[in-house]
Amino acid sequence: MDTSKPARREFLEVAGAALTTSLFTGNLKGANDRVAAAFIGMGRMGMDNLGIAMKQPNLQVVAVCDCYQPHLDEAVALAAKGGQKAKAVKDFREIIADKSVDVVCISTPDHWHAYMTVEACKAGKDVYVEKPLCTYVDEGLKMVEAARKYKRVVQAGTMQRSGDHFQKACEIVRTGQLGKVTFCRTWNTGNGKPDGYGNPPDSDPPPDLDWNMWLGPAPLRRFNANRWGVHPEMARKPFPYFRYFWDYAGGSLTDWGVHVLDIVHLAFNEPMPSAITTLGGKYWITDNCETPDTLVVTWEYPQGFLATYENRLANADMPLGQGYGTMFHGTKGTLYVNRSFYRVIPERGGGLEPVEVKSSNNSNDAHWANFLECIKTRQKPTSDIETCFRTTAACILGNVALRSRLRVDWDDKAHTVLQKDARRYLAARYRKPWKLAV
């Protein structure tokens, strides 16, 4: 990507306009129209999305795609079990070029999200893309620009927004029932073994994996089992170790952090932080992964509150005995929420009553139902690409602060940080021949 000043200024002006463009005017689908859907990336999340999507009425699975043959075979089998006949495809570009495909679901490693989403939008397809939206801020801006330019419905995988109890919890915050909220706390913790995921040596890739395609726009590296995220003994249950390498993702902050911070953004009507600081490192885990095992991020928001994200892998204790969640601290009380329930804890003399409400729906099912409904109506989905961009960007900026060793100040109009030395972490540099172009 050209990051010279004139090119960058022009890009930011276009992207900024895209963020404010009104939504779609595409063709409406009737209530009985079947949506032809293709699924790209058939690892853990891809298989989950395939299973959830097949529960929805009027969705037809026409293709599944992966560059690793065993995952592809497993996806075809799962589709068949659900009564669907899915074509097996190894190169996602075949799906993008297929005019019979209405919708693509992108559950690839994070570094592929931007390119595939933009290309799908250009090809006239609606998109369900997993979170985090992207690995670099500039990628996310182009994704939003593409969705708006080509009038596409793009739902991001921050599915907690579709949980009834999450929506109610955010309404409690939004309507001032907690009083003035000045501090929000988000976290996920665990207590892992010091050797983590181990230190497998670089080697040749498995014969049934197209490693060059897996890398795509990321830097050329020798194959390593941890970079890929599938060990031979775990081939049927891959774990996304790739998320702990900077080439492909942003560690726990862009994995879990996007989920728990997203609820803060939902409660405060999609703000962006104005200042970000981060400290962290590998203080416990000795594997070959790169991202921190211990991390604290602080965001300052112009609406008058701080938010923090805390991750650690050497101790699992946290408030209320919960290993993850989002907490709002107000003058009248505190609200805690996770995927199972929310709880209101009154401040003494605040006038609130203690309450606990459990989840009343399956947020994954509701999220897919919302996406398919919006394909028909051409309305913004619950996790519209722009809202997920803002949450993802806030988390990426936390990593920018960490990696640059700077406090960074975000200019939300120019879509950049004020600290020039930190800007190199905002833009992707794609390996040839891949190029992100709207």
C-alpha cells in the first residue's frame, strides 16, 4: 500500500466519505427466495458458521472452500448431513467469480478477511465475515468503503450484539440507570502451562495443505505448525494459534478483546477512543508465539469515560469469579454481562435494586437470522461492518500503542494517529501479487 502523504490523504478522504454514506438500494429478495451461500475457511469457526447457517430457512449451501483438504472433506460431509450438497472448492477466487453465489461467509484466518470481503463486495455478493474485521486499520477503512460503494450487506461476527440480554444490559447503561459511568472494565483470563503451545520447528507443510495460498498477502514464511494452528494430533479440532503471530492477527486483544469491548461500544452508541495506552509482554509463556501473554490496555473516550482490557495467562481470578466479560461502573451501580447473564450490583444509597437476568436466546442463531433478513430488506445488520470496524480499530490501536511503545492519540476525522512513529502499524503491506483495491 502506498503510504506517501498525497496518496494517504486522498485515501482517507474517500474512506471518510464511505463511513457516512447511506446504506443500500440493492434488489430486494422475496420471502421465499433461497439464498445461495458459499463458505470460505472451514476450520473451527467455519464449521461452526456452516452448522448455524444451515438451521436458517431459505438458505442453500452451494459451496465450501479451504486450502487444506481434510477441512474441505469435513465441510462437505457436514453439509451433506444437513441435507445440503456443497461443491468442494480449493481456491476462493472460484467462489468470488461464481455469479450464482449470493452470499459468502468468510471464516479464514484474520489476515485474509479484508481482501476476501472487498473482492466479494466488488462481485456483488453480501458477506458474513468473522471478527476481528481486519488486522490493520487501513484495511478496515477499505472494507467499509467497498461495502458502501457496492451497496452490500456485510454482517460481522460480533454475535453478542444479537443476544437479548446483551441488548437489555446496554439499554440499562444507555438510559442512565447506572448513573454516570466513568469506567468500563473488560477482560479474559486463564492459567496456562508455561510451555504454552510449544516450540515446533519450521518444516515442510503437509502435502494436502496449500501453504502459499494459506499465507496469501502475509509475508512469506516457512511452514510452522503454530503459525498454521493445526497440529497433526488435533487435525479434526484445529485451534487458531495463528492469532498469536503478528503476521496474521493481533493476539488476545483482537480475538477476545473485540467481543468484550464491542459491548461497551454498543452501550455508548459506537464511540471511538481519543487516546490509547498499552503495556504487556510475554512474562510466563515460553512458546514461539509472538503476542503478549499479559496485557493491559486503557482507552480514553471523549464521552467522558475510560475503558480497560486485561488479559493474562498465568492467573485466572477475576471479579465475580468470571473468566471473561464486560463491566460498567456507574455512580448508582455496576453492571456485569457475559454470554450467560447480566447482573446489576447497586451502589449503597444509589436507589437501584440488585437484579440478575439470564440469556434468553441463542445469539449465534439470531445473528445469522438477522443477516438473512437484512439481505431481503437491505437494511443495516446488527453488526454492520462499520460498527465492527470501530471496535476492531480500537483494539488494533491498543496493539499499535504496545508495539510502538507510545501513547497514541486517534484522530477520528482523519482516521489516523497523531504520532507519526506509530503510523507504520496502521497499514498493511501485501505480498505480491495480492493487492487490496476497492
